[in-house]
Amino acid sequence: MFLNAIRRFLHQRCIPAMAGLWLGNFAVPLTAGDEGAGAAAAGAKPPDSLMQIIFSGGPIGIGIMLTLIGLSLTAAYLVFENSFSIRRRILLPEGLAEQVRQTVMAGRFSEAEQACRQQPSFLSFVLLHGLAEAEGGWAAVEKALEEALAEQTARLFRRIEYLSVLANLAPMLGLLGTVFGMVLCFRQVASTQGNAGAAQLADGIYQALVTTVAGLIIAIPSLAAFAILRNRVDQYVAEAAYLAQHAFASLKRRPRPAPAFKSTAAAPSTPPPPPEVSR
């Protein structure tokens, strides 16, 4: 009983009193040392709205943010423009390859060329190059098809390569803004001889990180769109190659006429006399 009463008294009276005395001794120096920084932090209200946060990095930060906004608009334009132009019905018109195959089988090459010119597209460009070499046989047609496919594929990839460039450039610009903001934060720490408060440093750091966030917001969708469009281009190029090979399959099966043998010796004008038979 007596021991339980002493233990209860220590827990209820002595330990809280000692804890309060210890905290009181150490709390005064900490509060006095940070009084100026706390007042400055309380006086400076952090930005609340999204626009205030975006444009809170000073002149250089605002310049970087405006550049990132321009990159985002460019990336959006490239995504929508390539999404609408790189489609099957635009690159590979329905029925064109079959029409060219029928006319090539019938030997009407001018009609096949006219059909390709009426539907300008990726596939028609490749077929026109093959028709231009139709008189040279299958080997010449195959070479012309390969060259036309390579040229048109490079043209399509050049159109979507800009998305890859933007996806790599935007995070680098965002990182530049963040590094510049961190330099300013540590410059403030050095100018105050280490007396800058944690609230001031946190305010500067999160403002500096805004540009990195903006750069990543631009880079991630741009990189995803580039991968999707690249796979689409690869698929359509493979389909165009198959359709072109199928359209000229009759030339591949057609035997090439052998060249006529020409003798270099001059033919005699009169037949030679018959040999004399001796008796």
C-alpha cells in the first residue's frame, strides 16, 4: 500500500515538475535565438494560389517558367497534329494496293500510276516509285520500293522526333531553375551567417522546385506520346511494305525474257561453193 502510494505520487507530481523545469531551462535560449527569424517568417506570407507559386521565382524563374509554358504548348500542338496525320486511312488508303495489283497484272501501268496520283499518301508514293521501274523487272522494282520506304519512314520519324527533344529539354530547364533557386537559398543562409530560419529556407526551396515539377509535367506526356507515335509509324511502315510487295507480286512471278543472242561474225553475202569431190 505504502509503496503504491509513493509510486503514484512520483508519477503524478515529481516527474511532471522535473520535465517542466528541464523544458523551461532549454526553451528560453532557443526561442530567443530564433526570435528575429520567426518574426520575419511570420511577416512573409507564402504564396497560396497556383499562379503565385508558378511565378514566385523572381525574374529568372519567371523566364524559365515562360519558356516551359512555350514548350508545353509546342508539345501539345505536335501531339495533336501527329495524332491526326499519322493514321491508317491517311497513310494507307483503302483499296489502293488492290487496284494497283489488278492493273499491274493486266499490264496497264499508266492506269495504275494515275490511280496512285489521285490518292497522294505514304503508300501511293512508294507504289509510284515501283511503277517507275516496272519495265526493269522485279529486281529494279524491289530496289525502288526499298528506297521509297526508307525515305518516307525517315520523313515520318523526323516529324515525331521533336517530341523526344522536348521530353529531354523540359526537365533540364526545370532543373536549371531549381539549381538557381537553391543557389539563392544558400546565398541567403550565407548572408545571414547561418541565422536564416527553417521556414525561410523551406519557402525558398519549394519555390525553386516548382520549375522541376513543371518540366516533368511536360516531359512525361511528351515521352509517352513519342513512344505511342513511334510504334504507330513502325506498324504502318510494315503494312505499307507488305502491300507494296503484294501489289507487284505478278512482276515477281513473271519470267524475264532472255536477251536475244547476237553474233559478232559477219554473215557471208553468198553461200560458199560445195566442196569438190575427187575421183
